Amino acid sequence: MSVANESHQEAQNMEHHGSGRYWLVWAALLVLTLVTVITGRMHIPNFALAVALLIATVKGTLVLLFFMHLIDHKGANRLVMAVSVLFVLMMLAMPMADFATRFRPANPAGSHLSDLPDLNFLEGKTGAHGSTGGAHGAGGHEAPSGGHEAPSPSGH
Amino acid sequence: MSSSAHTAVATPGVPRLAQHFASLEVQNHAARLGMWLFLSTEILLFAGLFVCYGCYRYLFPEAFAAASRHLDLTMGTVNTVVLITSSLTAALAVHYAKEGKSNLVALMFGLTIAMACAFLVIKGFEYSHKFEEGALPGPYYRMQAVQLPGVPLYFTIYFLATGLHAFHVIIGMSVLVWLMIKAIRERNFGPNNYTAVELGSMYWHLVDLVWIFLFPLLYLI
Amino acid sequence: MSNLADKILFLPERASTFAEKVDNLHYFVVGVTMVSSIAVGLAALFMFFRYRRRTPNQATEYVVPNLPTEFLFVSVPLVFFLLWFAIGFRDFVFYTTPPKDTYDVYVMGKQWMWKFAYPEGPNGVNVLTVPANRPVRLLITSRDVLHSFYVPAFRIKMDALPGRYTQAWFEATKPGTYQVLCTEYCGLSHSKMLAEVVVLSPEDFEEWLKDQKRGRLAGRQDALADTSLVPPVARMAEQGQKLAGSQGCFKCHTMDGAQHIGPTFLGMYDRMEKLEDGKTIRVDEAYITQSMMDPGAHIVSGYKNVMPTFQGKLQGAETAAIVEFIKSLRTANVREGASQGPAYEPIQ
Amino acid sequence: MNPSSSTTAEGVLPAHDAHDAHHDHPSYLVDGTTIKSWLLTVDHKRIALMYLVWILLFFLVGGIFAMAIRIEMLTPGPTIMDAMTYNRTFTLHGMIMIFLFMIPAIPAVFGNFVLPLMLGAKDVAFPRLNLASLYIYLAGAFLALWGMLNGGLDTGWTFYTPYSTHTTTTVAPVLFGAFIIGFSSIATGLNFIVTIHTMRAPGITWFKIPLFGWALYATSCIQVLATPVIGLLLVIVSGEQLFHFGLFDPARGGDPVLFQHLFWFYSHPAVYIMVLPAFGVMSEIVATYSRKNIFGYRAVAYSSLGIAFVGFFVWGHHMFVSGQSTFDAGIFGVLTMLVGIFTAIKVFNWVGTVYKGAVEFRTPFAYFCGFLFFTVFGGMTGIAVATTSLDVHWHDTYFVVAHFHFIMVGATIMAFLAALHYWFPKMFGKTYHEGWGLVSAALIILGFNATFIPQFLLGNYGMPRRYFEYPERFQALNVASTAGSSLLAFGFIIIAIYLTYSLAYGRASGQNPWRSKGYEWLMASPPPTHNFVGPQPTYPEEPHFYVDPKKAEVPDVV
């Protein structure tokens, strides 16, 4: 009776609580919001992102566990969440590792991981300027090649 | 979710049991698991944008910092509070559904929907402000104040992420409206019949959850 | 042995130091693949006959693997796979980290041609000339969309990203001409985006460089004055492109196929154009020259007669250079088999 | 949906006289014959059948485009079409075969049909969602096809930016179509996961689930977790194409390689969406026709989950020469080797299943042999092409094309045809002609090898993929490949003919023509509308337990 057991177990976990816990969680969330705003305004060097993400994670966990009752929904429900979070992190980690360890000129121009200038912002042009001719804006990167190229036609 | 459809009600207090389910327990179990799976797809849907954000922020840190200063922090904070509170009322709705107090369920959902509207209105003001400033995605970026590589990307991501989120807010609202009408019309929620309410509010909490992460990333750093 | 293997596997000739490494691992991997596929196949076949069904409802005994068996199933392939990875990654690192003293060449892919620029000056379109036995580093970029620079004989390949530089390096082992193909789908003429690497012996390469430099000098007075050193087509075209830029041709004519006030230069040469009077005309040197001197003579249908004459504005050599430049924008630039470096095509 | 109605009805009407297959309850085929009773059914069996009709239709279309490509490749220059037409043709071929045929083929048809029967369930967990997924699929399919026929798309199915955001062809409708199809795929996957969790009959514990069920479970996990990413990406790209946000446009600081990361995060697991169900089908078939319990049941079950999980961490092996960093290449390279291991485990266990079995060489088993070869050879070439240094030479050449046609298409087609023959009696209560079955199986396996082995060699030789014209030295091998493909086409035509014939005039098969001990055979063929009316079967033994009851001593399973 494996299946029945699983469902039965699930139903058992659904015992009814008072509404107090919701108010508590709500208060906690508001406080944390306040904290994150304050710390955010301070613009702590290096740690700003870490702090903000930490607080956000705590808030998210509260919502998941109590508002969404993940604390009652056991088994597969939790596994689903855990796996999806894991994949999100993986999806974030590998591309960032890629940018960090790439051949520098292969990174987006103008970024602090590249030595090439971003044409759209050379002499305070607006970003819109780069839009003419789409990718052709990149043509100007031939600077290193000793200026052997004609100016990109899209410039005209 | 069609799962919520399975609990369309025949006799008061007890939802109809679809013929292919062994028992009500199984039916609710299935509905919940289905909902969690669906929510995980939503998370991975937003993940794509979070990845873009993460990578480009990593590439253009100062640009992103400078750009985020140009968002209206007060409006953002107010929106956060509004959304969190709407989440509370949604949670309470489930609570009252379990206790069979259909009026209170309707009321709570009513409040949630009202706050959702408030959220959208505030967002609307923010958007219009951005349009005036010219802080727009990619080629439409016109804001002379900040001229750094990566800033147009920031606003591309800002509009995509908040736009997608707003879209989910609207979907969530329509679900809640449906549930509210259900609560008023049928007024037969109870300890054995609250799955629909629970799933609906779970969706709303997800909308809240996404915003909890969007808010600091976009406004604070 | 390896010759036979090359024939069976249709491997192109090996002309770089990296190619050696790749092919050795290739033999190893493909060899094991063949053997294991055949082994599994034979084992299966044997059992099909050994254990064929005797009676319709035949019962069979209950066989399950013991732990050692499962362990074998995992470990044996794992050992091979990790070994291949180790060797392969060692070679890959070798390929992605160029040595210090490389000879750098800038490569630009654009729809649908390859351009090469050398530090010393000379340029080339669709012909890359490099010395043998010397590491050459390619700094690859693109002007429009993704391309990929692929030389089968060298076993090297690297994508060209617009607005970025990727690098690839090789050390050619023997003089000759090797084909370059584009392996990243880049649109209509993707399959025509071919070029050549001409590997010269070091001394020939020095000679070639000198020629290029002298060619440039001569080019200043008159590219065609001194017929003793005929400037390669590539450099003429490159000059022509500069001229076209300075003369403002690009105000009306694009190089990327986009229609503008005037017809695009891309693929214009040798095209059959329909004229306003209904006649058709082949765009050859004569027609291009005439259009520069007397634009109104034959207007291609669909365009207005707005082009100013360049009579007197352009020297004969300059005109020739611009013609060469337009010719270099042919999308079809395929040359099959061995060719002797930059092909010289006489003007007029 | 009117065309669907007619096609569907015709597809099954011939089977109306299948009454002898069932006893007191009418079979699902004849229980309600109105168009409406088909179009609005929530019965998983009828939905599966409607899926079958459409999927076969799209397979035909995709196949026609494949033949067009092969014919075009006969000569180095233009043969029957111009470059633009060719580029659109291979894009269409890829899109249709991947999104409209291979991804839904086995799960949506055979999964829908047999999974509930295997689990002793009355239906899938969400029958209405199941029906909805069919219509979402059709909506997406027709939107995509409409887009492809009006303006067409020439980017290849990979939609790499910035080309896909600058091409003049119509990108948006096709991408939206694919986006919609994604939802159908998610719905099916979600439905199966919940079904397997909650709908199993008493007695069917997790480790008594038939291996096809395990494979579908793993597949569904991938579908649910990976598809949303591509969905968002497709929307962004069509947005880029319309408004040029520049999220992946180098001209505005965007990074095309990041697009490739996100694209392959879905599209690599997607190949397991296509091939895992094939593995599952073959586990059933090898057990049935060699009358043996699966050798290492748990190993095979776990390896399915292993593939599904590790499959998410290897996407970067599509990007070794894309400008991705050497470090990432290393990580992805070594992880890829692990996926290979799981597949190897399966292969060994299938062969082990035959050991001491009692093999009956029927058509599905013939396909199993072909499948075994394609999986081993295709899998090993996969390891080869994932070896970083070798990939530098092979990337985006015909070697890669041949490789994924072997492992992804070859294995899947083998399994699809095998399943079609194996479950044909289950679905229609009819038998097909064994002789023709074996002949066409031989034709198809030979044709497939003749088509793609030359392409491996073309890749070695250095012919890039997506080439409209090619240097003359490549012609001989291309001609060989085209010749092989015609053999392949011929095989499919034969199958179409004799299966249609058997549908109409085939002999009644009886409940269990293969004497299989698979759970799905425990009920009438074709099944009645309501599965398991009357006494629910009990499941004392694991599936495919062929031990003689008299000496039935079951040693402890690994």
C-alpha cells in the first residue's frame, strides 16, 4: 500500500495551526525588509551584495516554509524545490566562472574583465548611437590591427 | 492548474472525488505535488533572467551600481511591503478556508487583490518615470546622467524582470478573483476542502518570493 | 600504418604540430570505439543464438548481477573515458595557451569573407600568408555575426565573436596551401566563406613581406607604374577600400549587402544587372570604371541618377584599386585544389 | 481542429471490429465513435492515439525535408534549390524533428498509453491537463509551421545570436510556436511525475515500477526543470529581433556566448528527453523477447535518474570553441564522461538480460539489435566528440551531425518503431505481418548506417555542417549518404503500408500475444475505456518475472 501510505502521510502532516504564526512571519518579513533597505543604503563595500542576498534568502525561506507550508509538505515537494534551486545556482555559477576565466579580450568590451573600450560610450555618446547597424558597431574594434580597416560603413 | 479543478465541489464541505483517484487524500496529494512542480517551472523561468543579471552585474559592477541608484527606492520599498502584506492575507485565507469561514476567505482574497492592484499602480508610476528619464532598454537608452557601458543592459534586465513579474501578478490576481467568487458563491470550504485555496495562495506566494529577490538585486545594489 | 588509418578515416593531411596530437588521440578513441562496438555486437549475436527460445512459454532462471559485476560495468568504461579526457584536455590546454614569441595576425570574419591584417602592415582578403615552423597566433574577431575559423589541415577551429577577440594558434609544419572554412552558420553564403592559408618557408615569407612593403611604397606613386612588382590583388583591394572610404562611396554604397542610395558593392562584380532601358549588362571592370567616370550612362533599374562623376577626381591607379576592391567583395571566393598563393588577376 | 478530427477518426475506425479482444466491456476504440467523443476525451488511451496520428504526420513532413536536404547535397553546387531555401529547409527539418516529433514521440504516445496501465492506474493524475497538452502542442505546432511557411526561418534550430536577432526572416512566430510547445511538454512531464508518485496500484512499490516508468520519470523531471529556461530564452530572442534590447547583442555589451550557455542548458538535457524514453522502451522489449528479468533492474533504474541529473551539468561541451574559457571546458568535459558511464551501465545490463534468456527474434527485437549498435557507436562517438582537443577539429562538422543522428535519432527511431510494433496489439488488438516487419527493420537499420557513417567520415574530412555548397572533394561521401537515406525512406514506406493494412485486416491478437510478463499486459487488448473495471490485478512479482513458478526462489535483488 505504498502509495496510499505516501498520501496518508502527507494528509497527516497537514495538522491545523493557529493563525499566529502567519502574523509572526509577516512581522519578521517587514523587519528584514527594513534591515535590507538600511544596509543597502549604507552601500557597504564588498559585502553589500552578500548581505542583501543573505537577507533575501532568509525572507524567501520564511515564505516557502510557512506561507507555502513547505514545513508541512514533506517528501517529494521539498525535493522538487531543492533540485530547482540547485539547478538555478549551477546555471548561475558556470557562466560566471566562464567570464572570470576567459581570454580577456573575449569578454564584453568596456567590462572590467576586458581591455577593449565600448564604442557606444567612447566620447559620451548615448547608448542609442550603437544601435545604428546593430552588431556593426563592433567594427571599430579593429583599432589593434593598426587601423588597416576602412571605417565601418554603418558609421556613415 | 487543472489540479485545482478536481476540487470543484458537489456536496458541501467535501470536494468531488475524481473517478480515477483512489481516495481524497491521494487526490490532494497529487494536486499539491503538481502545484509544487509547476512552481518549480516558474522558478526556472525567472532563473534565466537572474542568470543574465548575475553575469552582467559581474561584468559591469559599477555600471549596475550607478544604474540602481536611479531607481526610486521609496516606491520599491513600499511595493515590497505591499506585496509581503498581500502574501500574509493570502496565507490567512488558507487558514480560514480550513476553518470553513468562507466570508473571511473572500475578504482576505479581496484584500490581497486590492494590494496587488496597488502594487501594479505603483509599478506603473515607476515605469512612466523611467520613460521620462529615458532610462530605457538597450538602444532606447537616453539618460545623459549616467553614461557607462552596461547601464543600458541593466535597464533591459530591469524591464524584462519586472515586466515578467508584473505579468505573473496579473495571472495571480485572476486566479485569486476566481477563488474569491468561489468562496462567495459556494461558501463550502472546510477542513476537507481547501486545496483549491491553498494552491491559489501558493501561486501568489511565489509571486511574492520572486519579488523578495528582485527587490534588493535591482534597487539596493 | 597511420597512412592507412588516415585513408580509412578520411583524415585530411596533417600540417601543424597540434594536428599530430589530435590524430594520435583520434586513432586511440576511434580504435576503442570500433572494438567495443564490435565486441558488444558479437556478444549479443552469440547470445541470440545460444539462448534462442525453445518452447513458447519457456521459463528462465532468475539472474541478477553481483556487486563485482556492476563495479566492472562502471569502472572499465570510466577508466577509458577519464584517460581520454586527461590526454584530450592536456592537448586542449596546449592549443588554448599560445607560446610567448608568436607571430600575431589579426583575423576578421564578415559576411562572407575573411580579412587578415599583419602587424607590419600588409593586409589580405581571403588569403592568409604565414611562415612555416613558427608559432602563429590568430586574434579573431567578426564584424557582423558569429563565424568560425577552421583549418582542417591544422585541426584548429575558433569562433569569431563580433566586438571581441578570441585567439587560436598553430605552428605550420610544411609549406603549402590549406583551405579555411567557416563553421559557424552565418547566413546566405555561409558555405562560400572560404579562404586559404598559404604557408611559406621562413625565407620565402621574409621575401614576401619585403614585396608587400615595396608594393606599398610603389602604391603611393602609382600602383601600376612599376610592372616588375605586381601588387597582389588583396593589397590593391585594400587600398581601394580606403580610397572608397575617403571618396565617400560608402555614403551611398554599402559593403554588407544592405540596399542604400546606390547598389551594394557586396557581390556586385560579375553580376548581371537589369538596366532601366530593359537591357541587362554584366558588371565588369569596364562597366564599373564607366560608372565612376560617367555615372548616367547606364543606370541600373530601381536607382536614381544621383551619383556624381569622379572624372578627374581619381587617378587611373586609384580607379583600378577601387575596381579591385569591388571585385574583392564577390561572395563567391572559392578556389579548389592547390593554388599558388594570392592569385594575380590582370586589370583591363 | 477539424482536420485533426477527420484524421483521428479515420486513424482508428478500421479497428472497430476488434470486439473479440475484450469480453464484457467495450474497448476504448469503439466506446463512443462520435468526433466529439475523440476530440474532447480525457481518456489517456485516446489522447495517446491522437498524439500518434499528429506525430506521425509531423514525422512525415520532417522526413520529406530530410530527403530534400540529402538530394540537395548530391552535387557540390546548387542541385534543386537556392541557398536561402536550403537554409530554411534544414532549419525546418531540425525544428520539426526535434520539437514536433522526437521530444513528444515516445512519452506523449506510448507513455500516455501504457504508463497508467503499467501502474495499475485508472488514468494519469490530471486527465484534463493531459488533453490540454495535446491542444497546446497543436497550437504551438501550427503557429510555428505558419511562421516557417510565411517568411521562413533560416537560423538553424539553434537560433544563435546575433544572427537570429538580425536575420531578415520571420523569427518571432516560429519561436513563439516553440515556446508554446514547451508548455505542452511541461504539462506532460508534470502529469507523469505526479502519476508515478500518486497513482500506483497497491502492491506496486517504487522498485516494482516497470523500467519504462522509471525512464519516463527521469524524462519528465528534465522536461519540467529545463523547458522553462528555453521558453524564456525564445521569448527574449524574439523580443531582441523585434526591439533590439541588446541582451545578447555584442554591439551593446551583451554576450552571445551567454546566450549559448542558456540555450544549451535546455538543449543538452533535451537530447536526454528524446533518448531516455527510448532506453525505457528497450528495457521492456529486451526483457519480453528474451523472457528474462532485467539484469540489474536497479542499476538501470538509477542510471536513468543519473543521466537526467548529470545531464544538466554538461551543457558546455557544445561550446569548446565558442570563446568559452578553458577552465569551463575542463569542468564540462570531465562531467560529460560521467553521463557516458550511465549509458554504458544500461548497455551492459541489456546485454546481460539476454544472458541465459530465451530469445524470440521478432520485429521489436530486431529493432533492439539496431538500437544496441546505434547506442554503443553513437554514445562512444559522443564521448569522442566531448573530448576537448578532438572537438576542436570535429565541432560543427558533419561528424557532430552524424553523431547526434546516431544516438539521438537512431536510438529514438529504433525505440519508436519497436514500441509501435510491440504495443500495436495492445493498442489495436491486431497483429502486424512479422515477415514484412523484419524486412523493413533490416532496411531501416542498414539505411540508417549507410546514411550516417559516410557523414562521420565527412566530418573527419573537414566538411562543416549547414553548407549549401561544398568543395568537390566531399562529393563522393555525400552521394553515398544520400543513397543510404533513400534506403531509409523505402523502409519507412513499407512500414506505413503493412501497418495500415494490419490496422484494417490484421488478425485479432488476443490479450497478450508476446506472453509478456509486463504489467501493461495484465488487461484486455485493446483495453476497455475504464482501465481495471472489475477486480484490480494484484502484483505479487516484479515486472518481467519469468521464473518457473515451481522453482520460484527469488534471490535478494542487488
